[in-house]
Amino acid sequence: MTPTGTTQKPPQTLDEWAELLRVQEMPIFSNTAHNIYAALDDRNKGAIELATVILQDPNLTAKLLKVGSSPYYNPSKQKMSTVSRAIVVLGAEVIRELTLACSFFEAMLSSTNKDRANREIALALHAAVQAKALALSMGDTSPEEVFIAALLHNIGHIAFWCSGNPQSKKVHELIEKSGLNNREAEKKVLGFTLQDLGKKLSKSWCLSGLIEEAIAKPDSAEKRVQMVQLGHQICAALKSGKDSEAMQACLAKIAAFSGLSPETLKAKIDKNTLEAVHIARQFGANDASKFISTEAIIAKFEEAEEEKADKKQLQFQILQDISSHISGQIDLNGLFEMVLEGIHRGVEMDRTLFMLLSPDKQTLNEKFSLGWHKVALDQKIRIYNSEPSANLLFHALQQQEGVWLFPQQHHELYTPQIRQHIGEYECFVFPVYAEKKTVGLIYCDHSVHGLPLTREDFIAAKHFAKQAHIGLTLYCMKNH
């Protein structure tokens, strides 16, 4: 009712619908999203200012700390009991992803149209996880931005279908009974499409950058817009079935786009689907998770979670053994054997290799290896820094924190020497150093079973490589 007691006029035009949804239905986006974006975009503002914005919303604060502690966002399980600590641990970009996702879920889960809301949540989240995984696979500099752009890509559909406004309910019924396809029905009943509504809302909520670009220009040839679109296309193809023609066509399209093989993509898509189920549950969207995947796949996911717990336990035990070893008399051979076993068994790598750098820094010589199929046991890998451009391993030696490399993105690093002795596989490589001097490196991959590497794998392997650095440093200090 208006202040004068007359019935408020139902929305008729695109502008009226956008204003209704912006002000009455999802005001949380108007305030929280805008303030967070402003804080993040202002380079003069730091973690304290961003934390202040988030802390103004107690529900958002609680949800952010809960979800931010989940393995998907915090695989190293660092303790985060404050927002400012979460910003330090996760980084501003991940916080942007989380806060907008939390705001999105809070608005959606309060919807009166529960069934439709759950379907929209399921699609948005599933597409976001698939798009982000594709961005990570292709070495994108800000996969979190791709996640948010995919999550909010159908924001017009989401805001409209989840609206509790009586007028919108009537329109829902007219569209569903029209027998037309969605776009035609929307145009006939509303006079505009829900994609048009999304464009309006993204502007009024100040959702700029990739979010706005992907909504405004869905057919753009820009690589990152295509990642967003492909996230949604994967979900659409999966509805037809994993072995359907639609899915095969989708896989072929993504393979051509990314350089990944269809077999690798299938494994990644399955894993991402399960990941989306888990994240939906973390956000409290249990009902929506059922629209992402079947009960059978969810059961399979829960079994995988149990296996993951066993893997974590093994990692913990090996790390304890390493800590005990480096607290006493350090045997360097024993230290590196334990570190290599931790990565090989604890992180479940197919092949793991530790190489020492020669005094002239021109040759890498194998010291220990696990999982390599060799003709003779005493056969050792040796890589020279003799090619016109840096190869995979000598390139990695220059990167202090370790690298995650892909044949399709870093093709020039897979030189003839690397292809001959190691092959062309997605891999992690960590330089090993002591007292600021590089002494060698650790290489690992999933070359045998072809499973996709994950961010959690990278962080766990990096943690073991760090133990080698700590042990070496202590050894040098004790023996000076």
C-alpha cells in the first residue's frame, strides 16, 4: 500500500520492474555489493576498511567466516576467527567472491518461491564453479572474478523468478502456461526479456567489469566472457545427460577453446559438479544442492570426502615425522625422501621427482624419484640448461613460490628435452632453496591416471616443499 492508502501500481515497464526488484526484493545487493566493490576498487583502502564494511552486516560476517574456512576456499585450513584475518589469509579477490556470493545466497534463500529459487541457485552456483575451474585450468589471473560473473550472469532471471511480488507471481503463471520458449514468453508477457532485466539490474547495483560485460555482450569473443558462457553451457548440456550429443558438442567446444582433452574435461566437470554440491551445502542451500546433482552422485561425493579425510590424516602423519626428524640430527637424504613420500602418497601424485642443481647451475640431476617407470633402476633423469629458451624446470627455478604449469598455456616451456625425459603433463614444480640459494627442485604430476590437479593439491604439495626448505635451513645453521 502507498502512504495514501491506495494500492501500489503494478510494475509495467522494464525500468519499473528493475526499480521494484532493486529496492523492495533484493535491497541487500544495493547496499552490501556496492559498498564492498567501492572498498575493493579504492586502491588507497586496505584490509581494515574492507573489514569494516563487511562487519556492518553480522549475518554476512558469520557466513563469510564459515564458508571461508571450507576446504574449497581454505584448503590449508589456516585458522580464521576474524574478518581481517580472513582477508589476509584468503586475499581481497577471494573475499570479493565470498561476500557477493554470501549476499546472493542470503537474498535467494529468503525467497518465497522456494522451488524456483532453489533451481536458480543450483544453476548459478554450478555454472560459477565450472567457469572458475576452467579459468584456473587456463591460468587466468583472477578466477574469482570469473566465478562471480558466472554466479550473477542470470541475475535478471534470478531476481524475477525469486520475487515474492504478487504481480510477478501472475507473470510467472502466464509465462509457464504460454507454451512458448522462455525468451518468446518473456517478451510477450513482459514486453522485455529477463536478460534485458539483468542488464538493468547490473547497472543499478554497480556490478561493473566482467559481470556487466558478460551480461551485456554474451556473444563477445573476449576469452573471459566465453569462460562465463561455457560455465552455463556445461550445466545446460548436463541436463541432456553426460553421454548426450549436447554434452559431446559442449566438450568439443571447450576442448577447442582450452586445449584440454575431452577425457580430462569430463573428469574435471564431474569433480566440479561434486564441488558445487559441497559449496551449496556450505552456504546452507541444501535443497538447491539436489538440483545440481543426483542423490547417487552426492553419495559418491560423500565417499570421496571420507577418502579425502584419510588423505589429510596421512599428510598430517608424514608432516609429524618430518618435524620430528628436523628437530634432531638432520640427515638430508632422509629429509628429502620423507618430503617426496609426503607429496607422492599424501597428496596422491602419480610421479614425484627431486633434482639437485649442479654447482655451475647449468644441470639438474635426479636424486630421488617415485612412480617413474624406468627400464633400469639406476637410470637417472638429467636436464641441461642448454636450449635457446628456458625449459619447464629451469623456468621453475626462477619462481620462488613454486608453479602450476599446463602444456596448453606454457607450451614454449615443454622443450624437446622436457618432452623426451618427462613428457607434456600438467604439473607442479617447487624450487628448493636454503639461505637464499637454490639447491634443486621438486616436480610432481598426475601423468599416469590423468586426473586433474587441484588447488588443494597444489597447496598441500607446496607445504611439503616448504618443509624441505625449513629442514635445509636448520641443517645449514647447525653445521656452520
